[in-house]
Amino acid sequence: MEFCSKYGYDYGYDGSSSEELDSESEKTSGKKIRKADTNIVSVSFDRLVSTNQMFAGEPIKCTNCEAIMNQISRHHVDSGKKIWNCEFCLEPNPLNILDLNQIPDDTDTNFLIESVPQSNKNSTKKFHENQSFLFYCIDISASMDTEISESCQLSRLDAVKNACIENLTNLKSTQASKPIGLVTFSSRVRFIGDNLNSQKHLTLENTMPKASRSSSLLSRIKSVLSSNGTETANILDDREKLIELGRRQDKNLRPILESHRFLTAKIESLETEGATALGPALTFLIGFLDNSPGSQIILCTDGAANVGVGSIKRNERAEAFYEQIADYAKSRGIVVNVITMKGTDCKLGLLGKVADRTNGSVNIVKPSELSQELHTILQNRLIATHASAKLIVSKYLYIRDDILEETEMEAYEKNDCETLKNLEKNRKSFLVKDIGNVNVETEINFEYGIKTLDEKERKSAKELEKLPFQVQISYTLPNGARALRVLTKCQEFTSDRHKAENQLNSKEILWSSFSQKMSTYVARSSLNSAKRSMKQLRAYEKRNQVRIPKSLDSHIKLFSGLSSSTRAEQLSDEQIKNVLKAKRSNRASYL
């Protein structure tokens, strides 16, 4: 956890006064915009890989705000009365401890909430090597037969095959025990697995009328099983059935050290055919990986889905499908990476949702760059799943969430004092962000403000000199253990805006915070909110005579050129790639 500035900016308990409104923006646009400030807290998840002392069991929590006792708490304990006066909400808490040594003596503490599952303890291998999988999900539709260029007789599929085979050879040396599988899709979906046993292959395709909707899911599945390993009866249109079929498949895939020759041979033999059942292939595969957190899917395609669930022909139904399957994969700890090729249209505004929510990557590459892209994806390894971050601040502060920020910006713009006043009722001193899958590059930001107090409350409130902040990171380790990391720090405050904005710990936190915020609004089709944030940042740039980094400036120019009515699904693949890249930015992006 790191603060953007050495000082939190204290603009007073009377709320954001006229001084907080940017007069320059009002002059140029006729609309009021709240001034940007540096009240930002950054949380980087690379700390999860560091080893420090881990306490067993549940930590001691405040009964009111749920802050966890830490080194700072030692100064707020009345040992005689055995009372802890919480440093965040000031609530007195009875203590049932023998001495202060039972209170953590560090501001960075790890708690083991749930130990490694017994099945994993009995294994001699690491959890992520024998319980999680890597799957290639390859498009073999007719368009993949397109030649890369006039001077090169290689097709798009040839380029994918070469890249995957090279990648498999590298993995055989570097991750020999990793189980790796293959799924292909055209007008039908083929589950190949590790290709050691062809009897385990499965083909899914639509060839028969739909089964009665009144029949049970199990009977519908049984009704379409044929003796040759082919699934029929419009199965590609049934999300539930695809997931259930995936779950039912044999998970006993052999490690790449054993399957390399068989997988390589299968990939070499792939030929193009038919249309693009991308949605069904992705759904089935996510079902297969349902109980395998930490698994990764690398999906290679050159076109938009047009068969079965997720087909772009279904418009709004397609949008809902990708959101639902993205949330499902995220809840199961599955990462979906998407690779498309330059010069193609894959509707990444839809498909990109799955990669974005599962913390996978989205990239558009030249066929010659495929091998390097596969290597890069696997280098950025997953370090935890089911992660969430809860920030707790002093009772005198509140945390801005996306919805609150959006409503607040609209109210400022319209000079809607009544809405601003009502917002006070929804301002809370804690906020939980559901992150899901995290890697060493994952970084999130929180923004906070000063609560508005009435005259009576101000009399009992203390001056904002130095206040505590605590982030609680709940996560599941690759070995299946559940842990809680608690980081607590104090921030000094100043009522001098210039001092706060010019004595920064990290200007990169400011850039990444705005990059994440603006791109999140664009991805959510809230272009007006994104443009308000741009104005805030431009005003900050002018006020403090600083220069916005080129990469961030390019994102701003992209967002500025979009119509306020533009929906994310209408953006080009290249635009979506840049939006999602901005969402994943961190401090390192602007060094």
C-alpha cells in the first residue's frame, strides 16, 4: 500500500467548497468540474509473493468497522481495562488477550485463514502444477485458411500451429509437469485433451431438433449422447448443458513431458473448416476447468462468433452471454487470454469482457508475433485467485467508488446541491473491490475524500493531522490455502492543496489511477464520465505545470475522439485493446 502524496489533502469538514471547483473548466465549458486531487491509495499485489510471518486463525477485528488489530493498535489499548479503542472508528472493543504480545508487531501481517486442502497435502507436486491446466483453444474456421501475405504461403492457421508447437516445446523444458490440453472450434467444437487417448475425444455440434425444454438437464444430456463421441441436438445453443458436459469430462490429463509428442502431432494435423462456434468452445472449456482454479485458456481466433451461444447475430443476448461467462470464469479462478490477428474483426468489445474480468490479456498481433505473445502470456503467471481488497479509513474520511464518483461529477456539473447533499448519506469509510485473479502486475487504486460534518459533529471532531489506512487482501494461494494480508499505514494531512499536489511519493500512482478510471468508464459505455475525468486531469496538468506521459496522453486523445453516445461494443478491436490496456495500467506503465 502506498500513498500518491506525502500528504492527504484536507479541504475541511464543510465539504467541497467553491475552491474545489475548477474555474478554468467552467469558463471554457460552462460546466462545473470538481478539481482532481492526490488523495489516492495504491495497492500492488506483487507483495503476495513475498514471504513473511503468517499467523494461524482469524485476526482480532473491531466489532464496528472490522478493522484488524495491528502494530498501530498497540497505542490505542488500555491494558488495565483490556479495551482497544479502534484507531479508525474510535469504537471501544473489549480485549480477551493475555498480553500485548498477542497483537501483531508489524504493519504488514499475513493470516492463514484456511490451510492447504488435504488432497493437495498428500501430493508431492505443487498445486498449480498438478491441479491447474493450460488449454489452447484454436479457431479452425474457414477464414483461418487466409494466407498471411501474398509473398508468404503460410495461412493464419499455419502461423497459430507453428507458434503453439514452439510454445509446447518450451513448456516441456520449463514446466514439464504441467497438464496441457487442446480444444478446436469451427462449426463444431472438438475436445482433444492431451491426445493420448482418442477415445476421450468429444465432438459437439448441432444436428438434431432441440430436446423438450420441460425435460431435466440430465435427461437432455443423456438424450444427445451418441456412441461415436459426438454431442448433438442443438447443444451449441445451450450454455448450461455445455458447462455440465465440460464438468463431466475426464480430468486426468498427462503432463506435457508425456503428452508433448501426441499434442504436437494433433496440432500439426489441424485443417480449416466451417464457421466459428467460439462461444460454445469457450463455455465447454470453462466448464471443464470448473474445479481447477489457476487454470489458463489461450484462445486464438481471427473472427467473431457466429454459431451457438455468444453468436454476434444475437445482439443483446450475445452481450449478456459474454458478461455471464466472464463472471462465471472469474468466480472459478480461470484466466482467459485472447489473441487475434491484425486486419481481422473479432468483436473484442464482446469477447474482451471475458479476458478483462478474468485478468487475462487481449492482444492483436501479426502472425509472425504469435510465438512471442504466447511466451509473454505464460511469463505473467497467476499468483492468487478469488482475491478481494477492502480499504478501511478513518471515520472522518470516505472512499469514492465508481458509482459515487460518477454521480458526484454529474451533480457538480449541474450545480445540483441537493444531490451532493444526499450523497453524504451514502459515503462510507470502507470499500471492497472484488479483484478475482491476480498476478505480479495487478494493481488497484482507491480515492478518498473528507466527510462533510454538521456544526454539532465538527465540535467533537479532531483535526486531521495523521490518520490510519488499512487494506485487507483476502486471497487463495496456488496450493489451495486461503489467506488474509493486512497492511496498515498512517498518512499525514495538510490543508495546503499546493503542498499536497507537489510533494508526491509517486506521480505514477496519479497517472495509473486516472488511466484506470477513465478506461473503466469507457468500457462501461459511460463516455460522459470518462470525459469529465479527462477535464479534471487536464486541469491538474495546467495547475501544477506538469506533463502527462505520452502513453496516457494517447489514451486521452482516443477517448476524447469518441462520441458520448458510443457503446463499448461499437468500438473497433484496436480501440478495445487500448481501452483494456489502460484499465490494466500500473505504476510501472508510467516509469
